[in-house]
Amino acid sequence: MNSPRIEVRLDLVEENARALVQRLAIRGITVTGVTKATLGSPEIAGAFLRGGVAALGESRIENVERLRNAGQSAPITMIRSPLISQANRVVASCETSLVTELDTIAALSAAATNQGLVHGITLMVELGDLREGILPTDLAPIAKVALSLPGLKIVGVGTNLACQSGVIPNADNMAELSTIADELERALDIRLDTVSGGNSANLGWALGIGEPGRINNLRLGESILLGRDPLTREPIAGLHLDAFTICAEVIESKVKPSVPWGATGQTAFGVPVSQLDRGITARVLVALGRQDTDPAGLTVEAGFALLGASSDHIVLDAGTDGPSIGSDVCFHPNYSALLGAMTSPFVGKLFQGADS
Ligand SMILES: *Cc1c(COP(=O)(O)O)cnc(C)c1O
């Protein structure tokens, strides 16, 4: 078996998707399943869709094209503002884009017109997190120009919180988005199909007791994949936390002192962490490193403590009894480690549980 590898339980991903789709359906909210942390994996997209997501969301055109080449025909939304240089590819492979800039909107219009298509756009509104978004006062003028351009349909408005500044989606900013949708419809005499309230960080609000208002869509990645609320990283009740496991091979297992000797300077990745003297312990080197994943985002299986990591090695304390070399040690990834492993060419992808 490939080492290192990430083992993916597609049945657990599907069950997580279904649980969130069902809970949100009661609130009148559909789910766009975001595949960007998985390099646009066709297998993961399939599990999302079996779980009932209404559409897929991707941030990279290469990943969208991977999905299309694998035969995926579900609607796909480009969730990062399309690059003008990629407008033709975006229009050819995605039904909808989240947009904030008039030049981008004009490029999508030209590309769609050339290809004889109508491309959907969702205007993203800035509600305080200060990543992407049109300031609310600029929305109607931009929407008015977009409305006049051929090859486009304004399908909705949306916002994205909790990514850049950690601004929490709540009753206030979600009510503001609802009002913005109502006002834009009135100002332009149009109907918006979609009001996309945000990402996994919106779940606390969306599954709470407050009124959803006009919000009828969320774009979910991390919560489906890892079963956690990104605002707190606490488990979401009833969801699987273990759909992904990273395993790698032990290449050294020796009993050594726990404290280094000799004068010390910086390491390859900065200032070394000082080591407690735990006496003589079993020290294990695993063939997994920063080229494969984000070691800081790994939780190691029981019986080991993570001591450090470099480009190609993770160092573990195995207590009194080290595993034999050639055996596997496994880890659970957080979002950053998942993204690293899924996008690293060194990490094999092993999909399991697809026929459940
Ligand atoms: C990444 C992203 C999402 C999904 O975020 P999760 O926290 O993984 O649910 C949704 N919308 C946008 C614009 C994104 O960039």
C-alpha cells in the first residue's frame, strides 16, 4: 500500500453530508458541497451528491475540470472570484460564479456570449470579515451594470464570513444580508433565487432558533468532511469526525535520550521547541513531513506524542515501546492537514466505503 496515504471513508462523508442537508432543509436552506480541500476529488463530490447536496462548489478551475473530465454533471459554482484570464474556462465548466468586480463580470459576460451560454452570477457582499465582497452601498450600481450585460443572469447575493478575520455569522449580519437581498430586488425589479449566507461557520446560526429570513443556501466544506464547526473546532453533534486518516511508515525506531546535546541554533523551520527531559524513551521517525501535509494539524493515534516535524520526517515519542520499522502510524488531520495531504503529490489517496 502506498505510503504516505490518506484513507477516505466515503460512506462517512456521505452520512455527514446527508445529516447537514436534512437539518438545513427543515430551515429552508440548501447545501452547496465545497470540494476545494480535496483537490476537486470526483469520489468526494460523488459522496456529497449521494448525501443530497444541491450543487458543488470549487475554488480552482483545474479542480472543476477534473470533476467534469470524470463525468460529473452536477451544477458547479466557482466560489473564488474567477480570474479574468480564466473566464472562458470558468464559463465553459461552471454554471455560476461568486463575483465582486465589474471587470470580472464583464469578462464572464464576454466569455458566455462567445460560447452562446448564460452564466449565473452571485454578487458577494462585504459584511465585515474583509475578504471578498462588494460594500453594501456599491451593490446596486454594480448589479445595475451587470443586469445590462449579455450572457449573464444575476442568480443571487451572498456573503462570506469567518475566513479572514473570524467575524461570526449571527442574527444581525444575516438579517442585514436578507435586507440587502430585498432592497436589491426592489431597486432593480428582479428576483434573486439564491441568498447564500456563508460557509461551515454559519451552521451555529443556521441550525439555531433564529429566523433564517431570506438565507436559503450555505456553501459547506469542512463541516461535511471533518464533522466540526470551524468557529470552535468542536464536533457537530451526530457527525463523523474520522472520515479521513493519514497513515505513514516508520523508518526509524530507537531508544534515545529525550533531550538534545551540543550547542543549539535554529532548525530548518525556525527556533526549536525546548524539550522536557523525559529520560530515555522510544523515539520514532515516520516518513511524513511538510511536503505531505501540515504536521501541526495532525493528531496522532493513541500511544504516541508528536515531538516535531520537518520536510520529510515526523518525530514521535512512543513511550517505552517503539513500533517496528516498516509498520504504519496513523493520524487524524485538521482542515489544514487535510488540505495539505489531499493536494500533495506524495500522498496516495485510498477511497473506501463507496458502495455502502
Ligand atoms: C472555502 C469556502 C467555503 C467553504 O468553507 P468551509 O469552511 O470549508 O465550509 C465557502 N465559501 C467560500 C467563498 C469559500 O472560499
